[in-house]
Amino acid sequence: MRRFVLPTGSPRRIVLALQAALVVVLLAGLALRNTSVVVNATFSLAVTLLPALLARDFGVHFDPWLVLWITLAALLHSLGMVGVYESVWWWDHLTHAFSAALVTAIGYAIVVAVDRHSETVHLPRAFLWLFVFLLTVAVGVVWETMEFLTRELARVAGMRPVLIVYGVEDTILDLVFDCVGALLAAVLLHLGGGRSLVDRLRA
């Protein structure tokens, strides 16, 4: 059976289309005078430009599909801020699982790269997966804490919160889906995706 291979330029074209969608979300936020949408879309767009900046200034090249993953995660979050979080009950769970899987992939690539190129650092394979999983959970806890603090600061300042917090139950569910995304990514990386990811995430 002939194996189907996507063209090399496909990820780049898709990334450009997703970035264009982020610009549309940003413009919609400006038109609606919604500070939350504008701030989140601006931040998300900036995140999608980081891989290109790192490649240009530091010679660090990301796998094209990892860049696509980053951009899609940013777009899903920004779309949620336009009202999708309120109208689609599972959207928040999707974005958290998707983003957590992304954090796991990037964390895995960085940790393995350090392990390979450092003579003083050696991580047993079993500990590596545990470390990356716990790292993802820690990032999720930091994010939830930041959401809560920004909401409280916005209340004190009499401003509309940039990040939305729906309550303790929602926070717990966010962390649960962070764990789900981390586990899924770990399994996929273990099945072979991690090797090419680390080989291409290089200086």
C-alpha cells in the first residue's frame, strides 16, 4: 500500500491561515471593544510568531508540525474568548487537553535535548516520563493560579478580567483535562513521535 505523505509546505500554509484567523479574532475584539478578546488574541498571535523569531535570532528550529500545533492551540483559546467557551460546554476541556499535550511535547523535547547534550545530566527513561508529566501539571497549576490572580486584580482595579474563571469546579476540571492531554501526548511520544521531534528541535 502506498504511504500518504503530506507535502513539506503544508504545515507552513496552514499556520499562515490560522494566523490570519487570529488576526480576524483580534479585529473582532477591537470592533466589539472587548478587552479580553483583544489581549488574548494579541498574546496568542505573538506566541505563534516566537518559533520564527527563535529560528532567526538563535538558530533554534522547531518541527513544522510542532509550530502548527502551537498555532492551533493559540487559535482555539482565542476563539473561546469570543463566546465559544460559554456556548460550547466542551470547548474549555478541549483547549486545556490540547494545550497540555503541547506543553508535554515541548517539555519532552527540551528535557531530552538537555539529557543528550549534557555530560552531567542523565535521566532514566521511566523518570523522564514522570518528570515531563509532572512538569505539565505544574504548568497547569501556575496557569490556573494566574487566572485567579488576574481576575482578583481586575476586580480591585474596577476592570473587566482578561482571563475568565468560572469557579472551583471548573478549575479542577481544567486540571483533570490537563492530565488527560499530558497522558495522551506522552503515549504518542513514546510510540515514536518524540524522536523526530527532538531531532528537529535543535540549535
